[in-house]
Amino acid sequence: MSKQFRVYIVPSDIESVLAELRAKVGLKIIEETSPSSTPIEVESPLRKRSLWIKEKDFLSARCYLVPPAGADIKMRFILTQSDWIVHSEGVEGIEFSGCGYDGSTLLQGRFYFQNDMLIDDTIWPKRKEFTGWADKVFRITKKQLHWSKGLEAYIGAGAEQFRQNGGRFATGLRPSGEPAYDEESILQ
């Protein structure tokens, strides 16, 4: 079983949310990839990446939020990429991804975690210490944002201001790599 929610948050919202979470429940930010089997801890998940238009770089997040101590993080090697990645099914962490931002478009992001894991064809619950921590992270994050029924997502104050100033929200990417804009965002 898993839990998730979608977000539209610009970099300033991301930094604000993470500061609040660090103060209230503590956390570490782990990169999704590593050149070795050891996870890499970072201060900020924001990185410049080419998401859809090759000529442009976008700030976006791809990381795991993990408890400050005792998190079980498993890595697996991906031969085709010659890189190690966090094994998403086994990690005691919250996947935070998306929120690609270039100043004119904001891509939808999400917070996601699994309550259980598959071990030898059997589903096992993750430790209560982790699921309790993850539920607190979700509650605190949602309290900092506001719910948009039309977008079915939580929106940060900076993202709302961005939209009011002409920025557009995108729900995802088309096969061509161009953003798929949210209809509500287009109409407003």
C-alpha cells in the first residue's frame, strides 16, 4: 500500500517546506542516484535538469526524504546507467519528485511513500517508527500548502503567486517532451 499527494511548489516553497520539516520532525535529503552503493546526503533537492525542452534547464527535485537517524536505505546498481539508485520499494523514505520550474512553467510534483515492502514474495509492513514519521511529514507539509480541488493538488504560496503573474502549471509531459498544461491553469 502507498500514500501520496500531488503538489505545485516553486523553489522558494520547497525550501520553506523543508525548513519547517527539519525544525519539526527532522529529516535528511538523499539523492536518488549515487556513483557508489552509499547514498548521498544533500542540503537541497533542487538541481538543474533538462526536463522537456532540450535548450532549457529547469530546476527540479528528485530525491528521498528520510528520517534523521536509522532509516533503512537500499541501493541497487543499474548497469545501463552505470549508477546506483535508491531501491524505491525497500527504502524507508518519502520520494519527492517533480516541480520542474523554469520561470514560466511549473511541472506538478508529488510526495510518495510505501507502507510495506515485498520480501521473498511476502508483503511486510515497514517499521512503525518510519510510517509514523512519514505520516507526520505529510501532515506538516499539507498544512503549509493549500488544497486546490480543481487541480487535485496542494499549492504553495509562491506557486500561487507565480500563477497569478502569468505562470502556467503543467500536469506532465507529452510524448514530444513539451508540457501538458493544466486546463484550469490555462483558463486563469
